[in-house]
Amino acid sequence: MAKYTESVYFGAMKNLTITLDEETARLARVRAAKRDMSVSRYIGELLRRELRHDEEYEAAYRAWRAEKPFPLKGPPQPYPKREELYDRPVFRRR
């Protein structure tokens, strides 16, 4: 049985009450036991991981938005007309 030791706690811990349906609570107990954790710690780890992922995603998005646009190659060209796009043999009725 592998042990998961990825937890890092910052400061004081706060208590939180959550409500779960029976099946979700059962699965949480099983998964926490497989990781040799309490359900409370397991749920805390899940939530911490999810929030960290959201923060990393937002930071990557902000970095992408901050980048300058890059020039396209060649001179600008007008978009093709709808008729030009659909005037191909594959789109013609037989």
C-alpha cells in the first residue's frame, strides 16, 4: 500500500462542516483509507489541489493575455465569400 505525503499546511486549520450523500461519503472514506488519511484530511487535500489548479490556470491565462500579438506572415487578405467556400464538388448535390 503506497502512502501519499503531499500535504503542506499553512498556518492554523479551520473547521468546516460539509454535507455528502451516502455514496459520496462511502467513496471518500474508502479513498481516504487507501491513502492512510482521515476523511477530513483527504477532502482538504482534494480541495487544496483543486484550488491550486484553478490559481495556476488563471495565472497561465493572464500570462497568455499579456503577450503581444504576433504578426501574421504575408499581407492581409479578405476572407473568402460563402459561395466560394461551398462551391466545391463535395458539397454539390448529385
